[in-house]
Amino acid sequence: MNDRLATAFARCREQGRAALVTFVTGGDPSPAATPAVLDALVEGGADIIELGMPFTDPMADGPAIQRANLRSLGAGTTTRDLLDIARGFRERHPNVPLVLMGYANPMLARGADWFGREAAAAGVDGVICVDIPPEEDDALGPALRQTGLHLIRLATPTTDPTRLPAVLNGASGFIYYVSVAGITGMQQAAQQSIEAAVARLRAGTDLPVAVGFGVRSPEQAAAIGRVADGVVVGSAIVELIGAEGANAPGAVRHFVSALSQALAGARQEQAA
């Protein structure tokens, strides 16, 4: 199997920069509009894309992504729609990693085996499930690994040294460090705490560490990109989609390009 995630992170390391990981909610503002938004992310310079699976109760998400979930569900988006979007994306972009991110209910509604099989067939590279803790890995992990999909785990500021091994055990692709103890898009962690957390995670794993939650500007992305392997930007992009409507692809492309350029120059500025 072509490990697109490993290839993407390796390419970014060779280029001396962090990977830009972008998130959008699938089906927002509609399933038909999502492919153009995904294309805009790639054209803007995103290295890895997280495609959010809409859900009625997105407990870890702030107002921007909550509204995106409601817009998507209001447009009638289904899991099958998301898989079709993923399949079309893979045909257009054979080498760009695509990760499904969401909650257990939509992933397990037809069974973990069905979800893993269908996601792999659609060309998905990995899955982030927000509300299945590592202690309940059996609910989804084996089904994903059987089809070659990465199970990307979340670590947080409250993941202490006693629990961290459980988080890392069975994780693959990369570790997503949630930099604040709260919901998406509402606050940003202090840079010093991010640096300490990345160092702590790297001491326990060889997997790349991507940092997200609260990254809203190229300047913030650059600061995190100086220490992390990847920077995740979601709510700021989702807000653009909600504000721009039919004009979202152009606005998204412009914003993501600014983020990409900031990451490209971040470590060079640090070295200078």
C-alpha cells in the first residue's frame, strides 16, 4: 500500500518545513460544493487534508464547526456522500493524503468492518475518531488496521505520562496534539506549552506530531511550524466557507496559500 501520509511528512522534512494539515467539514455547504473546496485546499498548498464527517453532536468542536455540521446535515449529507467525495478526491489527487475525522456514531452505524472496508476502497488514508479512547480500541482499531488504514490518535494537555503509552499504542500515521483543553477554534495555547508538549511526545514516539486547535493565522502557524512536524488549521477555514458561500473555493485557496507560505519560511527565519 502506498503510504501517502509517511511520504508527505518525509517530503516536508526534506524541504525543511512543517506539513500543512487542513480540515473542512464534508458536505458544507453541500455535498456537491465540497469537491471544489477540497481542490482549493490542494491548490493553496495543503499537504494533508482532514475531511470532517458531519454529526449532530460534535462535542469537541466550537461554534464554527458546529454550524458547519448543521449546514452539512441540513443539505442531506450522508456517510455514503462522504465516501463518494473521498473517492472523487482520490481520482483527482492520487498522491495527497486524505483523512476522515469525526465521531464514533457515523463510523460505527453500519459496523466497524463496513466502515473500514468502504473508507479504504474510497482511497482514504487514515481516520481520526474523536470520542473512542485508546482503552476502547477494539471498537474500531482492528477494522481499520485490517484494511491498511492509519488510526491517528489524539493527545491533549491533560494526557499525563501514565496514560500516554496507551495513546501511542496502536497509533499510526501521526499524532494529533490538541493544544488546548477545550473546543476547537476558541483559544490558542501558549507557544512555550506547545514546545514542551511536542518534546514530550517525541520522547515517546517516532510518529510525526501535528499540532492543532486555535491556529487562526499564518503567523500562528509559522510559530508552531518551527517546532512541530505538522500544523492543523480547521475552524478558520470553516468560517471562511460559511461566510463566502459560493465564493468559498477562491477565498480558501488564498488563505491556505498564505498559511503554506508562512510555514515554508518559518524555519529559515528561525535559523537566520
